[in-house]
Amino acid sequence: MEHYNMNLNLKVWRQKNSKTKGEFKMYRVENISSEMSFLEMFDVLNERLIEEGDDPIAFDHDCREGICGMCSMYIDGKPHGPWQGNTTCQLHMRAFKDGDTIVVEPWRANSFPVIKDLVVDRTAFDRIIQAGGYISVNTGNAVDGNALPINKNMADASFAAAMCIGCGACVAACKNSSAMLFLSAKVSHLALLPQGEPERKSRVLDMVAQMDKEGFGSCTNTGACEATCPKEISISYIAKLNNEYLCAGLTTE
Amino acid sequence: MLDAKIPSGSLENKWKEYKGHCKLVNPANKRKLEVIVVGTGLAGASAAATLGELGYKVKAFCFQDSPRRAHSIAAQGGINAAKNYQNDGDSDYRLFYDTIKGGDYRSREANVYRLAEVSANIIDQCVAQGVPFAREYGGLLSNRSFGGVQVQRTFYAAGQTGQQLLIGAYQALERQISLGTVTMYNRHEMLEVVTENGKAIGIITRDLITGKLDRHFGNAVLLCTGGYGNVFYLSTNAMGSNVTAAWKAHKAGAFFANPCYTQIHPTCIPVSGDHQSKLTLMSESLRNDGRIWVPKKKGDTRKPNEIPHEERDYYLERRYPAFGNLVPRDVASRAAKERCDAGYGVGSSKQAVYLDYASAIERYGKIEITKHGRNPEEASKEEITVLGKGVVKEKYGNLFDMYEKITGENPYETPMRIYPAVHYTMGGLWVDYELMTTVKGLYCLGEANFSDHGANRLGASALMQGLADGYFVIPYTVGNYLADEIYNKPIPTSHEAFEAAEKKVNDRINTLMNIKGKTSVEKFHKRLGKIMWDKCGMARNEKGLQEAIVEIQQLRKEFWQDVRIPGEINEFNPELDKAGRVADFLELGELMCIDALNRNESCGGHFREESQTEEGEALRHDAEFMHVATWEFKGESNWTMYKEALNYEVVKPTQRSYK
């Protein structure tokens, strides 16, 4: 792989806190190596801002290996940037070329208020899980792990849904700011397993109610969520969610 | 001085006996008792959820935006459990024995046996929570093998086992939050332990959004705050992983045990430049099929595929014919360093070795041809390669993709470049059998404590320990302490101990902000990391460690005179958060070097160059060093060491050999 250096223009959203209005600011970064990650490029810029007595750009990040779900930048109109099935922290600078102007914004959704610059509040997701995204089993109640065989295809499908990292890219990508892909992943993960069966109906009804309460929009099947999901969670889980919701609504006493 | 409170009786009965006789708290009293849990990784989330289920009033804290982000989530390979589902001779005793041996005979027998004993319950609990472990076509749980053991006892969920286990614990925690037994504080960092008469009574936290300091009372305080690998700046830890909570506890009276025991993982993606902010692990499972080599010629600049087979040095296979590429982590790491130091390293930095899948691709390709009832001799090389790549993709696809994203190189075509990196810290706060530190009422769980892995941790054992501590150990042992707490009234947070602790935190933050120097926090952290890696890393010697101690003291002085922190105290200010953490690393680093200097033997991840065999292998000195080195903080650069002798009643320590 050929390495190269580049100079770039960054147009970054700056916002002091949730109470003030934000605006775009332009920054020029030079000699950026194609081997750097996107966040390392921000590290370089922040180091310079600190040196110059400026306020560094705040952004969320932690594991930097694509699994914790904390990083959240809206890059050139796409959550997590141009690469398919990828998080911001795993995006590398060879995705860009010398002279590019890159626009970086926070997740935009009423349910994810901005805390500062590119950092948003995603606690609405935690509250949706609190509404029923679990199996009610206290520690110590479990039977042997192999007491109940589970069809491998079902287990694999459940795992594919459980891979969701709760980053919120689906909401940011959606023109309605819908949280349906996130919600459907959790509902499907648990509904596909026999252990999730006893609470199957109440879970989906309660979680949908909480999602609505949090102010997330409706799903209009555009598919932007699936296209940007870093874990490539399939939109077919939303169909499953609708099915679960309908059945639960019709049969719950 | 140090009483580990190990129950009497035979090894396999100690925990049963303990559970049968420990004190209990009745449900009405549990509602009155408050427990603070700091950190929400596997240990913290499982402890908070379980204590909430039992009826205690729990407050849980994490510095991330959600408890689901804790770094346990990044664990790839799996979790061990002595289920013996494979009928291959596994048992509690085998798991116990492998862990003791893997730890190079520097861990406590009673704790490790308990860990093995509860390991099976963990799998049951996780399955019941809906953790989607890998399964076989018959619907039963699948296992794979992992480094250093002869049975298949590792349960896994593709390469994302940590994520799935943490989400299981997180969901259990969120359920308790919705039931009102647990109050969750996201984006809060613990900055002080409050003690009164040698007993923990609460903590001081800082709200990372507003900068506001808060006081929290607790009848018991549980620290589940992970390891301190980020003292090296570059490690596989998350950016936010830090020692601060454990360090505050240490300075408030909790002893720190074996700080020098660091695990360097052999297969990580190498450093690519000065901008590098963290290192990424490639799962140990890759060593099952990959072959590790360097060129036989020094400074060979040819591309790896142009170097013929006979001009390659498969140094692990050469040095350790019996275990080959599957030697334990500490041995594999040192061997890579030895080759690179000798001038045989590859890549632009020359600090890397090749992990090659060409042989595996060919082998699997031929097997596939055979499966189709054909003779591999008749198949074309291209066909074998295509089929072989398919098999490798199915087994390791997500890891290969990750490698390609980071390096821009296709590992199916050209060998991966790898180098060892800091991964896990076996040292931590000293705890007794009940997981209580030397401060009464202050507990430490998971990676943050020192207890189970000795001088080297085996793969797939960290997840097991975190969940064992949180789900199955602490609910009993904290009850034994809290049973006596019911006679004590809750202490109001207006108490002078809280007042003084908050003032201490406030003063320190103000001091940091008022330095207004010229150098960023990051630059100090990088310099500290370089000292630690060069002189207290994979190989250590007396001269280097002595130099490191002086250099760290000097760097610390400079930090407190010249650090520049932008922004304000009462706002979202990640630079200020980081400054506090790096300031603590600057103290911890010194203690690690002192401990490494003091332990004049090689064991597990701690390799003293003065103590090696003629073949360059680690050499233990059991007569002098078969103890836990435990440090009491006395003041700046001033510690007193106490030894907890390790008595092996069941296992007989031997020198490890993998030849």
C-alpha cells in the first residue's frame, strides 16, 4: 500500500453547549498521513488548537476499534463517513485525497441533543432498553446452558441482530430520525431465542411506546439506516419488529 | 499484617464452607443499605445488577455515555468455563491447575479454585440472559481451544464475545434501573474515596458534562474500574481506560499488589507512526493456523512473497518445537522482540514480524478438494488457493477485514505484520478472599484487582474473572460485611470527611487549571509511555529501571509546572479529564518501576534480563519471590512493601517449559 501525505480543509460544527447556537468553522490541516485514522487526524488538529490557545474540538470516542459504539461523526453527509460497514474510529485517511474539504457534524436528531461540538446525548437509547430490552432472570436462577438446544440458524440470526453497538448512526442517517433499526435489533435478538419467549409481547409493546415517548420519528422504509449501520444490521429486522408488534398488539389481553 | 482470610478446609470445600457460614442480611435491611459501584464493565455491571436484584440500594457510575461502552466490550476470543461439554477430560481442577501454571505460580490457590468452580454457572447465567453464544448444528453450545491448554473449554460468540457478555450484563443492569433498585450515573468520574476511621463511606464524583462535584454515601464501595495498561500510552486499552479510581483508593489506604505484572499480547497491529493513538489486537486464535516468521537475512528489504521458504526463519517453530506457534503469550512476545532487536524485523519500522496464512490457505484448500472426492495433486494451485481462502474467511473473516481497514493491506495476499503490545495488567489493588481491599468496606473486582492471574493471564480468562467476581462472589462476600452495617446510621454527606474529600478534589482541579503552561497533556502522556515501554516493558533490567524512576519523577515535576489545559472547569472538558488521569499515571509508573526493580526474577509477563536461563528463557526464584508484593502509599515517591506469602498446598510449582 502506497503511503502519502495530504493537506485538507475541515468544516467542523462547533457548539459550546446545549444552550448555545452552533456554527461551522473552517480548519486547515497539513501533512496528514494516509495511514492515520480519522480520529487521529482530529487528535493532530486538537493538539495544534491547544498550542494556539484555542478550544479543542470535543468528540466522543473510546475503544477505537469499532466495537464500543461511542464515536459518532457525521462525515460528508454520512454517519461514520464513506466506508461501508465501518465506524468513525476505523475510518482511515486513505479514504481521502489531497485538497479535499471534509464536512464534519454531530448526529442530528431531536432525541440526541448536542452536549458540545460533535458530542451528543444518546441516553434515550438506554431508556428504550430499560423499557424491556432484557430477559428477566435474576442471577442464580439459570438452568444448565445446554438444557435447551437452540436451532443454529435461529441462534445465528439472533447474534446478527445482537451485534448492534448502539451508536445511533441509524437515527442520524434517517430523514425522520427514526430509531427503528436500533429497536428492531434488540427486539429480534431476544424474540429469536426461546429464553426471550415469556416477555416477547410486553417487550415489543413497551419498547415501542418508550421510543415514541423519546420523540424518535417513524419508519418510512427508506433504508438509509441499513446502508450506514457499521455492523450492517439488516432492515429485514424492522419487518420482523413490525410483525412482532402487530401480533403482540392483536393478541395481548 | 496482610490477612487474606482464606477459609480453612480442603481446596474444593473452601467456597462451599464460606457460603454456608457467611453472614446474611434480611430483605428489609437490604433496602436500607447503599452500595456504590464504580465502573460498568463485566465486573461492575454484573455486580450492580445482582446486588440490585438482591434488594440493596445501588448507585452505579461510569465515565462513558452509557454503561454499555465499557472496554470489556472489546474482548474478542472467548470465555473459559469448566463445563466439560466436549467430554475431553475438563474439570474444575484442570481449569484451576491451568490458570495457576499459566500465571507462573504467582497467584493464590484458593481464589483461583473458586474462579474455576463458579465458571460453569457463568455460562448458564449468560445463556439464560439471551447471550447468543456460538452453537453447533445440534443446537448445543460450541467450544474452541485457546492458548496454553489441552482441552476445549472456551465459549464464544464469533470474534465478539466480550460485546455479547457485556450486553447481557448491561441489560440486566438496565432492568434493575427500570425497577428502581439501581441509580445510574453516566458520564461521571470517581475522583476520591471518602473514608472515616479506616472505613470507606462514600465517594466524590465529577459530572463530566457540567464539571459539578457530587458527594455519594455508601455502606460499601465497589471499584470495578479495569486495568492500567494505558500508563504505556500505546496499548490495546480504550482511550479512556485509566487507573484514577484505583489510584485514589491506593492513596486513601488500599495497598497496591504486583504493579509490575503487565501482559504484553504477541499479536497486535504494529505502530505505523508518531500519530498513533492506540493499538489494535488481533485475536490469539489466529496463532492456531498462522505461521510466524522473519527473514533469515538481516535487513532484508524484499517483499515477503519474494522471500523463498528456505530463507525464512520460523523462529517459534525453531525454538519451541513442541508448542511451536502456540506458546503462551509472554513467550511469544519476547521471542518477537528478540528477533526485531537483533535486526531481523520487517516493515518500514523494522518493529514487526510476519504472521503468514499462506500454508493454512493451501492446507485448507487441499482439504476442500478432498471433501469433493478429488485428488489434490490434480487440482490447480489457483483452485486450491480460492477454496482455502474461503475457509480462512469463514473462520477469521472479521479479523482479516479489521486488519485491512487499518493497514490498507490484504492479508489473504500478503502476510500480516504484527508486533506485541500492552494488553492487560495482572497487578491491581490487593484484595482478600472476600475481594475487600485493605480499606474496610472498599472492594475491588475484575481486572482492577490483582487476585487471580498471577504473573501472566491465560487467554479467555479475563471475561471469566470479571463475571465470576460480579455475579457469584461479591453478592456473598459483601453481605458478610453489610450484615454488621445495619447497626450504623447512614452518614450524611455534610459530614466533615465528605467536606474534606471534596475540597481535596476541588483543590487539585484548580491547581491543574492554574498551571497554564505550554505543553499539552497528550505530550506528557506520550513521553511517560515511552519511558515505560523502553524501560519497564517486555524486558527490564536494573539500570533501566533505576533510570526510569528518575526520569518519571522529573517528568512529573515538569507536568505540574508546564501542562496546558484549555477551557473551563464547569463545562464539558475532556482535556481536563485526561489531565487528572495522566497525573495519576505519572505516579503509578514510578511504583511499577520500583516493583519491577524489586522483583529480581523473571516470571510470566515480568522478564528481568538478569534472570534468564542459558537459552534465554525466564528464570523464577521461588525461594526469594514466591510472594505477592504489596505496596502501601506513604507519600510522594514513598512506599512500604509488605509480602503476602503464596503457599502452594495442592499444586507443585515447576519451571515452565514449552520446548
